[in-house]
Amino acid sequence: MASVKVAVRVRPLNQREMDLKSGSIIEMEAKRTTITNTKVAEGAEGDHGRERQKHFYYDYSYWSANTSDPHFASQEQVHKDLGEDVLENAFEGYNACIFAYGQTGSGKSYTMMGNQGTPNQQGLIPRICEGLYSRIESNNEEGISYRTEVSYLEIYNERVRDLLRTPRKGIATGHTLKVREHPKEGPYVQDLSKHLVQDYGDIEQLMDRGNSIRTTASTNMNDVSSRSHAIFTIVFTQAKFNREMPSETVSKINLVDLAGSERASATGATGDRLKEGANINKSLVTLGNVISNLADQSIASTSGHGSKKKFFIPYRDSVLTWLLKDSLGGNSKTIMIATISPAAVNYGETLSTLRYANRAKNIINKPTINEDANVKLIRELQAEISRLKVLLGGDAGVSSMSPYGPHEAELRKIQQNEAQVKELTAQWMNKWKETYDIMKEQTLALRKEGYGVVLDSELPHLIGIDDDLLSTGITLYRLKEGKTLIGREDANPKPDIILWGIDLESNHCEIENSNGKVTLIPNNSALCSVNGDIVTEPTPLNQGAVILLGRTNMFRFNHPAEAAKLRAQRKSLTPADISPAKMSHSMTDLSAIDENLNPAMLFNPGMELERKHRIQLEKLEEKRRHIEELEEEHRKAEDERMAEQRAKEQDLEKRRLQVEKLQQESLTVKREAEEVHKKIKKERDALKRRSMDIEKQLRDYMQEKEKFQVEKIQEIQAREEERAQFEKERKERVLERQKLEKEKIQEIQAREEERAQFEKERKERVLERQKLEKEKIQEIQ
């Protein structure tokens, strides 16, 4: 049992938060993380949900908000605490997982991937991969072998895409992969390519290729927002022989960079971005439900009250949680990194992330060392042998006992177990030795594509075209720099490539590889043909040539460097350059070989007799070898029959146990399915009622809307009439005012005329008065 480790990391304020003048609400001290609600006044009292500060305790709290702070947590510090722990678990044989969780733009991708082009800024994934090979190189233990395979996928809009698949004609490279579940190995992605890597450089190339095509987009909260969940998986196998005991473990490391939760109002998402955000939030909500249910289950199982309540874990509600089934509550040592923003504007999202992380602490996984089944069987047989020897008095007592004594059954069982241990150990050692010797060659590379396995060779090579219907293998002969000798086993010197068959000479031919040019050199009168033509002189070999040595050994010649040039030329060809006549040279009509034979060979009696004699000798030699093979097969068949009988007995017991287990699992699944059906029915009924309520509310709303529109139209018409009446009255008042002004002007003119007349009369009276006064003065005088 092991609880999920939880770490929290806070990033610096970004430019958007600085522009909003948003202050920091996060404080960290040792393992404690404190968040402050600035909307609650300091010193104010309220209910628990509205308290000003909330405190959370995690395994690690990383303060990365200010590089000048003495407590600043760098990428190296995070790797030292978390990445080294993952490597330690992997070398011990456990599955491991790290996943980063948080809102968009909170620093998840920086924590997991980092800035690979900037020194000391690499994230956990590249540091873990580099640390893996650093440990392998520093391990000086003898007899230990390692094997590493990687795969890289993304989950975009609930669909899976292989980020490392090489685009090939006729094979879809979009989000089309299916998720399946193996009864023992758990969920897996069908047709996901796995790549065998030899060093960190190989991993780095694959990682860069996958990151270059991962789905990203720009939003208001993050210029390079991850729009998909990415899972980088390392399958690390180590095998060694320690104290006469084989050991083989397989560790699966899941390194997960999740897309961030987001609000459409904050990110400004529309169209495809809105759909992406909805699917991201859906998968993260399912992840939250899984974490919550697992936490409740773990708390109930450790509470000691003996509760038998069963918790339904909705793994299959999302592709993400389905693939992380083993990492959450299963066979894995898991670490969760919650990344948060320190800004007050993100208080709601930050508090939600901290609560999820706090729940994840309660999840209990069940990690076990992933040991090879045969190695486990060898260890159990060794323990059984030791137990029987102790019962019989130790090694000395066993060696002195008669095989026909009272302990005959125990002695026979010890001998059988020792023989089986010896056989299984030899098989295990041979398997790893051959694999290691082949794969340590720098000119070979093995990778898996879907159900297929691709073996690449940098050197020119021959591929055997075998007409034996019982042959199940594919033979590849590499042509080294210099000369490669081909002939029979009895040749001197011993050939590099040993063949046998009709018309095959002891020293049949040589193939010379010099400066990228490959030439077939027949020896003496050896029967060699290239593309159906008999050759007796040194003949250059081109890519795709079909070679026949003798009459039964056929090969296809591959020249990787030349093939690469031809592929480049083919891309530059136009449709007019490709004609049926040119394409007919891609395959050779091998039935024409007999027609191209030299006539002298067919009509020369001496050569014909010599050829027949050689054929008879070869047939006799083949019969002798066949008899020896039959005798050897008989002995092997008898041994295999005994081993098969023992294996069948063991297999029968295993099958019986498996059937019982499957029956129990079937009952459990049936009960869970019934509960799910009940839950679905209940939710469907609730949804139906809700739908009816919504329809009723919609009808009421439409009626209110129509009534409101009618009233509004009437109100507008009334206002129009009032406006027209007001306009009419205004015009009448204007006309009346104009009439009054005209009358006033006429009145003023009349008054002016009267005033002028009055003034005239006044002047006349004044003149008359002056005249009278003048006359009166004259009269007085």
C-alpha cells in the first residue's frame, strides 16, 4: 500500500495579472500552503466557507513565484524531490506516474517539459529520461542488461493520437486510436507505436518530434495553451543474474501533462477553442470525481468501522481516467503536482485546485514489483528445493541418500525441480544474451508500429526469401565493410554466411562492400543470378535486386543509403515520368532463370555428369542430416512431452484459479452494471422531469414575450399619436404667434403714424402760438 504523494507549486505573476494589478493571495511555509480571500475583510468573522484564510498541508510546497526569494524552488529542486523518487521506484521494479493538474496557464507544461532550449530550465520529463540513462551508465554491476521503450500520445477532444507515428501512405495519423483493456495488463491504446531507444539522445529526438505536433492554441489566459492531455510513457526493463538467481523486472513510467481547466468567460474561447475547453473540462471533472471517490473509498477502508459500502469509480467516463486507471488506485506509485496562480483574480480556480490536491492525498494505491513470470517461477522452485532439502537434512543428507530409499518421492521431486530451474534459467539467460548482443549493435534499430515490428539496418543487407512453408522466421544478413564470404559449412576458410542447397558450392561467392558500392563476385563456376540473369563476372548490386545463389537460396538486396536517394528522386517525379514500362522493372520474372542458362552447361556431358554426381552426394548428405535430425527431434520430443505434461498440470491448476477469479469478477461486474443501470434510469427520469419543467418554463416565457411585444407595439402607437397631436398644436401656436407679431407690427406702425401726426400738429400749434405771441407783442408796441 502507498498513498499518492501530492506537491503544490506556485508560479510568478504573469503580465495579464500585473496589468489587472492583482495582488498575491498565496503563502507557503514548509509543507503548509495558505490561500487568502481578499473579499473577506481582515478580522471579520463568518461561517467556515467564508473564512479569510484557508490552510492546506501537502508532501511538498514549492514557492516558485519569485526567483530572488531565498526559498525559491527551481526546476532542479523539483526534480531532486520528485523525479529522483520516480527513478528509484523504476529501478526497484515498480510502476510510477507523475501528473500535473491545474488551471490553464498555471505552469503545468513548464513543470513537466520546461524550456528545453534554455539551460537549467528543463522540466521533469527530460530530466527523468536523462537521469535514467545517467544511472544506467554509472552502474558498474556485471551481468545486468537494460531495455527501454517509449511511446507518446495525446488525448484531444476525447480522441487519442500517436505523436510518434511516422506518416505512411494508407495509414491514418489523426486522432483515431482506440483504447482497450487487457484482463491482466489493464487499459492500453491499440496500435500505439513503441520505440526502442539506446540513449537519452534517442528519447530527446522522439520527444521533440511529439512536442512539435502536439495541439496548442492561444487564449486570453495563455499564449501557448495546451489543448490536449499528453502522456509520455517509458517501459523500462532490467535483467540480471544475481547469486545464481535470475531477476527481471518491468517498470512502466507514465509522465502526464494535462491540459488546464478553464472558464470560457476568462479565456475568451469561441468556436473550436470553446469545444476544446468543454472536452478538457469534462475529462478533468471526471478526473476529479475519480479522485474524490477513491479518496472516500480509502478513508472508508482505513477507518476501522468495517464498512462494506462499495464505491463506483467512473474510470470509463473519460479516456484520460481510463488510461490512468492503474496510476489512480492501482499498481503504481503516483505523484500529483498541483500548479496554481498566486493572483487574487484566480482565487476560485486556485482554491478548487488546492481542494482536489487535498483529496488526492487520501488515495491509496497497491504497487507491486513487476517481475517476469518465469523468473518468479524459478524463485518459487528454488524455495521449494531449499524447503525439501531442509526436510531431508540439508545438502549433505540429500547427497548421501539412496534414490530408492524411503524418501524416493522427495528426492525425485528435488531432481525434477532442479532440472526445471536449470532449463528455465538457461532459456532466460539465452533470451537476454541474444537480445542484448543484437541490440547493442549501433547499426540496428528495432521499433514497434501497431501490431508490426520494424527492424532497421544502416548497412546494406540481404533479406532471405524462403520457399519453405514451415519456416516462420525472417533472416537478415548484414554486409560488412569489405568482403563477406558466402558458402557451405564445410568451406575453408569458414564463410561469413553459411547456406546449403542444390548447386551451392563450398566457396560460392563473395559480396564486396566498398565506399557505399556493393558488388557480387562469383567464385569459379558457381551458379549466381541477379534479377534472373546468370552472372559470372563481378556485378554491381542495386536497391531491390533479387539474388539467387544455387537453385534454392533466394535473397532480396537492400541498400539503405541508395534507397533514401531513390525515395528523394521519386518525390520529385511527375506523373508523366512514371510509365508501366518503367514500373515493370520493380519485380523480376524468376521463371525465366532456366531459359537464361548457358547452353554449354546443358549439352556438355562431362559437366552434366559432374553436376548429377554432386546432386546425388548432396541428397545423401541431406538424408544423413535428416536421420540425425529425426533422432535429435525424437529425444527432444520425449523431453518436451515430459515438460509439457508438467506444464499442462500447472496450467490446469492456473486455469482453474483463473476461472474462479473470472467468476468472481463477473459477479462483481454484473452487480456494478446493475447499480449503474439503476443510476442511469434514475438520472434519465430526473432529466426527463427537468426537461418537462424547462419546456413549461419555455412556453410561459414565450407567452409573456408575445404579450410584452403586443403591449409595447400599442405603447409605441400611442406615443406616435401623441407626438403627431403635439406637432399639430405646435404648428398652430407658431401660426398664431406669427399672426400676433404681424398685428403688433401694424399697431406699432399706426402708433408711429399717430405720433408723427401728433408731433406735426404740436409743431403747428407751437408755430401758431409763436405767431400769436409775436402779433400780441406787435399789438402792445
